[in-house]
Amino acid sequence: MAGALITSILQASSLIPSLSQTITNGLSLLGTLEAEVLPTFITSQVPPTGFPWGDSTIGNTNPYTNAPCTGVTRSYDLTISRSTIAPDGVAKSAFLINGAFPGPLLSANWGDTFQITVHNNITGPEEGTTLHWHGFLQKGTSFMDGVPAVSQCPIAPGKSYTYTFQADLFGTSWYHSHYSAQYADGAFGPMVVYGPSQLPYDIDIGPVMLSDYYHTNYWEILENRVEAAGLFPPPQSDNNLINGKMNYACDDSSNCTSNAGLAKFQFTSSKTHRLRLINPSSDTVQRFSIDEHTLTVIANDFVPVEPYNTTVVTLGVGQRTDILVTAKSDPTTSVWMRSNASVLCSHPNQPYALAPIYYQNADTTSVPKSAAFPYVETSCANDPLATTVPYMPYTPPSSPAFTQAINISVGINGTGFISWYINGESFRGNYDNPILLLAGTGNTSYPLDPQWSVYNFGTNSSIRLIVNNPIQNGIPVNHPFHLHGHNFWVLADGLGEWDGVITNPSNPQRRDTQLVQGGGYVVLEYMQDNPGVWPFHCHIVWHVSQGLYAQFMENPQGIQNLNFPAESAQTCRDWATFAGHDVVDQIDSGL
């Protein structure tokens, strides 16, 4: 099917879609030639000279200790609801945010404050929800992290919650529901924090979201996993999308329309363009490229890096990479943008996503004739650590204050449910009793409920995590691990067991999400400078839903000194009222 679909696209006489943008993506303009070109920064409330972030610079300002504060608040209202859309021509009930898939772009300048009110308008059926702001440190605001059973109770149907937090890091990220596997059905959108750049560019194309897509709704997939007789195979994605768009090879189903439409982008000849790559997939490692163009990587996650060139960028789930691309001189050029779902590391039925890039004088209905760069998949790792050097040097401690082994395994639990385990425990959250709120009242020990997977690291200054991911049942399975509330150093990664060698020890790679290969390891380290309860989990939604999650309690006394908002308690009261009359069917971990 996949080969025939791509052949039909490449051999088409034009790229005029059969469906309107409203039918495929609701109110979203991402993936259209009408999409917003982003500014260098938001110009409202900016000093007459200089930048909104003042004297802070990309190489000399440590954002973990000295982030700027502009005093400016950027306010947004987001409503989550269900509606029927057809991103690839297959009609499906999905979650929309403000009527759009993907959800609207949220942006701020470095040092601004986000104030985002989320309204739960989910019906048919009603569900709780939250939104998590991926990669933000949330210093002093851990209760705004948006994780049910951890930092808050879920937002009950018909209720709202306002998240207020600082844009303490700059670059590209995304937001998504952290309630069960809701974001697999579309509950996500991009975020941009404008800040300095180590290289100049002319045009900011904005977010390029690379996501797998399932025609089956997330709840049915979870139910199938609960009832599965064996450990493998995992769910297989039906398609791969760029900014929420791609065609699908329809059969005779009346629920499917061929040639739904591809995402489209515009370049200007001889200009340098910034593209903000985001992987909000449920399962898929993405391989991104642009035919005939070199990609200059300038940031991984929220961390600017020493620029380096490549033709293919690898992104695990949750990861972001900012790239610069200089256009050729011919203004009539058109080429293909491609994102391939890795068949080595993921489970796609249709792995290919295509989007044409048109220069300013190109025919925007024409089919590009460019050829893909060849590449060979040899591993499920990110780019070599020796290649990815942070632009701002930051040296980890000579030795960690505490070291914790994280041993991954999978099995069938006593009820026949497939579960993933960290150190022999599979997480299951309690929506009624968020751990952070309990810790805020002095309850910091949970020996009677190991399913909460709480690691109390106290006041240790730094924590080293040695993540061991052995081959499971004869199959190597990769995991993109994400830590909330911090950027970690990636000290080492590889196959087998760690030999104790650190890559680039004076300035290791930093980021908030890192792939660990099946049959391998990754060694991470972070500073305990942020009191809270911080999730550490695989970002493959099916894995975290099956328990591949732990949470790190940091500085318990500091948690009790946090200024918890009254809204936290009210949200729990609202949730208790809802759950009391409409028993919540929690068939997974809750996350």
C-alpha cells in the first residue's frame, strides 16, 4: 500500500486536494501556504532598542540560574473538544483545540509569562483532561506542569484551569494532553519562545510537526492492549503526517476520500529559513529531510548547539530540532520535504510523509521532481553525542551526589495486562490524590503503594540515572525518555553496558528527551535545583500508558514551601464531584 500511495503522489499531474482545509484540519492553517511566517520576536511591549530579553545572550546567560524576566504576560484561552476531521482523508472523531488540529501556536518572548486557561469541553463521552507544557522548567510552579495524578487532579468536564508559568527557556516545543493517551487522538499543538540565535536567518517558517496517525481511536487501542494475548506486536500506525496532513490509499470505504491534500511550504530563493521540527508522535521515530538541501542543526529540544550540517535529522517522540536551510537561487524551484517513520525503530503501516516546498515563482499545484537523499538505518539512536555540543558550555559535577539505576522490563501482569516496568514496578496513577499536592502537605512517603513509583531523592545536589534497556523477549525496543522540570546532561549512550566513559565531559549534550536503544543504555545527569515531583517516562504513549513511568521527588521541604494556588484544591473538588457521579474507567496508568 505504502509504495503505491507514494507512486501515485509522485506521478500525479497536480497537487490540488480533494478536501478543504476545514474538513481535514478544522481551523488550523498549519500545512497551508497561508500559515503564519513567524517574527524574530513579539514586538509588543518591547524596549525602543535591543531585545525583549534585555542583555541575556545565547552563549553567556545560564537559563537554569539566570533566566530573564520581562514582566510581560502572554494570555491564551484553549478549549478542548471532540469533532470529526479527516487529516488524511479518513474521517475520525478526534480531539481539537480551539477547533484546530494541530492545536494553535502558543508563543512568547524569552522571559515572558504564559497564562493559559484550558477549558474542558470534551463530550461524547465526557473525559477529564490536562495540558502539559513539554520541556519548560516550571521553577517554583511545579503545580503548573499539567500531569494528572502527579501535579494536579484532572480538569473535570465543563470546568477550566489556568496555567501560569515563565518562558524560562527559549526555542521550540509543544503542548499536549497528559491524560491517558488522549494526545494520540490529536490533543496537541506547537509552542515557540523567541530568543537569540547563534546564526542569522532571514525567514522563520515556524513549526513543522511530524506525527504518526491512527485511524482507530486511542481508547480502543488501549482496550486492545489490555486484552492482548501476547507482548508483541504493538499497535501499528496507519499513516504519517506533516503538520497534520497526508494522503491515504483509500479502499472502497465511504469513510475515506483519496487525495485529501498534502502540507505545503514556501521558500524564498537565496534566503536562509528556520524550520522548527517537532515530533508529537505516539510511537514513531521520524527521519526528516529536504531533497537537494543541507540542514544546519542549531538546537536540540530547548538547547542551542554548535551548528552542524546533515541531510537527515532523527527525532524520537517528544524531541525537537531547529534547523536552518538556505534556499537555492532559482525562484521556480520546487522540492519534496520528507519525513519517514522509521521501520527499524517504530511500527508504521504507511511510513512516508511528503510535503512540497515551493519557491516564490514556482507553480504551487505542480508535483516536485526532486529525489530523496539515500540513507541507511543502522540504529535507533539520536545523532552521536560527540556531534551535538551545546553552544553554552555547562559542566556537570565531577561526581554525582546520588546514582540511581533505571532497569526497564516488560511482562504480563496478574490480570493479563501488558505492563512495562521500571525496577520491577509498573506505574498506576491515582487521579484523586496527586503526589505533588500530598507532598505539599508533608506526605512524602509511599511504601504501601509501590505502583506510584516515587523516588525520593531528598536534597542531593545532583542525580545520575543509568538507564538500562535490555532486549525484551528477543526484540530490541527503543524508548524516548523524557524528564520533566529539567534539562539533563546526556553523558553516554550505546549498546550493551556502560563502560564508564563520558562523552565530552566538560560540556555534554543537554536536552529534555533522549532515545535509549533496545539492548543498550543511556546515562543521564541533572541538578536538583527545582523542588517538585517530576515525571520521568518513556514518551511512547502506549508504553507510558502501560506503566513505563517513575517520578522523582526533589527537595521535599522545598515542596512544602511552594505557593500552591487555591485553584489546585478547587480542581480536585470539581474532579471528585464528577468522578463521584460518573465512575472513571481508568484502564491504563492514567498518563
